[in-house]
Amino acid sequence: MSDEADEAYSVTEQLTMTGINRIRQKINAHGIPVYLCEACGNP
């Protein structure tokens, strides 16, 4: 793998981890991830 591809992979990995952490923070009082409710179209 070239340095460029490795760097792009690292950036993608960081964005993925950030996204996962952001989703983990969106847990409502019932412990249900909010993004699942959004996917169903429920408020």
C-alpha cells in the first residue's frame, strides 16, 4: 500500500470512529439509539 492510500485509509478510519462515537452519544432515556428511530421515521 502506498503512503497516500495509507493516509486516506487513516482519515476514513478516523471519520468512521467519530461517526460511531457520535451515534453512541445519541442514546435516549430508554437506551435506544436515536438513529434507529430516525431510520424508521419516528420522532
